[in-house]
Amino acid sequence: MSSNLRTGGQLIVDSLRTHGVDTVYCLPGESYLHVLDAFHDAPEIRLVVCRQEGGAAYMADADAKITGKPGVLFVSRGPGACNASVGIHTAFQDSTPMVVFIGQIPRASAERFAFQEIDYRRMYSQSAKWIAQIEDAARIPEMVSRAFHVAMAGRPGPVILVIPEDMQEDRAQAETGKHYVMPRAYPVPDDMTRLRGLLERAERPLVIVGGSGWNTKAREDLAAFAEANALPVLTAFRRQDLMDNRHPNFAGKAALGRDPKLATRMRDCDVLLVVGTQLTDIITDEYSLLDVPRPKQTLMHVLSGADELGRIYQPELPIVSTMPEFCAAARAMKPIADPRWREWTAEAVAEERAWRKPTKSPGPLNLGEVVAHLNTVLPDDAIVAQGAGNFTAWLRRFYVYRGFPTEIGPINGSMGYGLPAAIAAKLRHPGRTVVCMTGDGDFLMTGQELATAVGENLAIVILLVNNGAYGTIRMHQETHYPGRVIATKLTNPDFAALARAYGGHGETVTRTEEFAAAFDRALSAGKPALIQLMLDPDVTTPSTTLTALREKALAAR
């Protein structure tokens, strides 16, 4: 056989080179051993070896959120693919571009209930944009190219390529082509004319921004557009860094735990411009703030995928555009002369500033004051990664995001995301401060990735809130079934000692006044550092306690 032919494994790695891939997250498996061997001859591609496929998938998702390019993941068949599904589901719901390669049984063994056999088309049918199995090594460049294009087109998302074990050994002659091209969509001039006309008639306008596909220039253009037109801007759930939270037009978060005044303001606005995000149950408070399907507010909706418009709410003005292109057009639009809503905007901004002031809470440790300290010591470009749980309410309410991208979190509320995301962020930006905020239940979903952080020598800081419970579920129990607590109490290790056992820095803080010095020590440790924050178990959100929730629920009966 001619020596100029390449194996399927080599063609896969060469195709990744063609598309500019420099980092791959993986857990090794025999089902893609031939690709692993090809990586041996591609030292320019960093192979980040993780401890569980769920953690690897989260890292690929976070990497894509940070770079705006598809995150690349390799996992083995069967159990490996099942473990990875948590991160793939996250990418699908979060509109994160990913290209996932899954090893597969040899082609001749298909449909025989072979060892670890799964039909991935059926398995991932509702959590991926496209799923394909590469049967012919000569088609690898074609299918890898399509995977990158599909992942980035319209509403971004994950794509699955299944690579049978024996196909990777086949030799073929194929050209790897060129780097994928990001498709762009532009608002037509008539769209912007209508948008301006609808804004001109407004009395109480609001702008909500979110979704993926943003860059620094789009963010700057959005802020300039808002400022020129005196518009109040809200950010969607876990997209708080899309506007500098110090900006005079930043008016709050359309997210969980929002200020009740903001919910009223969303309900009472008369013109609503939504850019980049679907109006989900979280943004609309279970669809209560806007009527379905036709809201009373005049809705202008900008999305990169035409098929996403009108999914729930019928917009008066639907606009198909990618974010940088729309924001550039909005900035170039002639500003509204003397907007009548300046006072409305000023009130909204003032309410947001008041809402972010730390509140009192039981116990010697006040998380609001902890986050307030982070605001004073972290640089503007510090990246804050988070998982899921009630502990994130303190970040949402009190942390002031300044740079971009600086907030990395799962919109789908997937637990265990924070630590892997912090690892990916530090790998991408070794010179930036990276902080992970996590909970005791959240951390132990992927806590073994501390080994990855230590192995990569990543000086991240982990703030682990320990209240000895699955706090979010306990909160709901006390709200709906007061006093009938079950299945939410946790038996935890000494997390600070665990961090030290992995080779990191670890210590415990029990009082607010201890935190500043402990955080300084963590920042200067030069290795992964974990601070265990011991929170009073009665504290459930910045606004209430479990006792108060229980008493309120009992009184209502």
C-alpha cells in the first residue's frame, strides 16, 4: 500500500490541524487508540487528559465559551459517551459550539450487542445539532469540516462524530481542505429602520442581551448603542458579563433571584428589544412576565438562527443576525433625539445599584461580604467560573462583572461545572486570575478534576461553600413540604485537607473577617488553592433563610 496514504486516525488529527484546533479535552480509550497515536505526532495540539468524561465535556464547553470557537472533545464508546452526555447537554442548551468525537465498536460488530455498543444517533438525538458516523476514512475531512460549520452556524451547538475503531486503521488519500468559515448574518436596512421607529414610540423600553456568539467589539457596540439612546440593559442568566456592570445603562439581571422591582419593570415595559437569547422560563419568570404567544410589549427579537424566532413569543420585528453584525448596525443607527424614557432608565439603574449591596445573614460568615471583597481585589479581567446551586445567588446579586469574557457558567444549571470550567479558563489565559465558586454538593460531582488542575500546574482559586446540604433542593422542600426534609443532607470530607492531598493549597474559613487574608494566601500559592467557606446551614439565599421559608409555608396552610 502506498506510503503516502494516511490512516483514519491521522486524517482526523490532520483535519483538526486544518481547522485551527490547538487544544483537545479527552479521556483516553481503546476505541480511539489510533487517533491517540496520531496525536503523538501533533505536539502543537495540547491534549488535556481529564479524570472523568463529564469533567472533560465541561472543559470543552467552557473553552468554547471563552474563545468563541468550537470546543473539541474525545471520549471512548459506551460508558465514556454516557459520562460525557452531561456536558453535551449543557452545550446544547447553552448554545455552545462543540465538536465531539466518540470511539465506536468495529463496523463488522454493529447490531450484535457488542461490548459497549450504543447507537449514538438515537442517544444524542435531542442534545446535538448533527450526529454522524464516519464509515469511510476518505470522507473524514469532509465530515469534520461539516461538523465545524454546523457547530458554528445559526444557533451554535454540539456536533457528534462517531469514529469506528477499525475505520481509524483504514488508509485513504484525502485532502483536508481549508479552515472552516464562520457564517455571518446581517440585519437588512429596513430592519434597522423599523427598529428605530418602534423605539421612537416607546415610553418604557428595555433591552435584554444574552446567548452566544458575542465578542468584545459586539459588547462595546451594544454599550454605545444603549448609551446613545438612554436604554436600560438587562443581561440574561449567566450572561452578566455582556455589559460592564458599572456602566450607567446596566439595569440588572433577567435571571433567577432577580430584584422583585425588576420583575415589575419587565412586566410594565412597552417596548422590549431582545438580542441573542431566547425568552426562556428563567428570563420570563416561568413565562409570567410576558404573555404567550403574543406579548403585550412590542417585541423586537434578534437571533442568529431563523428557525429560533417565534418559537415561543411572536415578535413584532424578528431580525436574523449574528451578534457582532447586529450590534455594529445598532451603534451606527441615528440615535433617538431626547429620549422620553431617561428617568425610567435612571430609576432602573438605581434599583440595580441598591440591589447589589450586601445583606445581613445568620452565622459568622457572610457570603455577601465575601463577594464584595472579590469586587475590590480582583482585576477587571478576572474570570469567575461557577457550577450550579444556591451559592451562585450571591455571585449573581453582588459580583460586579467588568471585562469580557469573565463569567463562565452553565445556563442549563448543570452541577459540577465550575471546577472544569476554571481549568479550561486558566489553560486559555494563564496570566489572568481565575476563581471558581462552587458548593459542597456541586464540587463533588467533578472534584476529581483537582488532579487535572494539579497535573497542569494551574493556579486557580476555588471558593467552596459548605453548608452540608443540597441547598437548592432543601430550599424547595421547605417551601413546598415544610419540615419534611429528606435526601438533602450531605456527609462531607474536610475539603481543605482533600485539596492538600491532591497537591494543592487548602484552608478553611469560618468567619467573614478571616476571608481577606485567606484569599491573599490562595492567590499567592502558585498552585490550585481551595478555601472552604463554612456557611450556616440555615442560610439559603441572600434574602431569606430556611427557617423563614418553613414558617411562611406553615402559616399559609
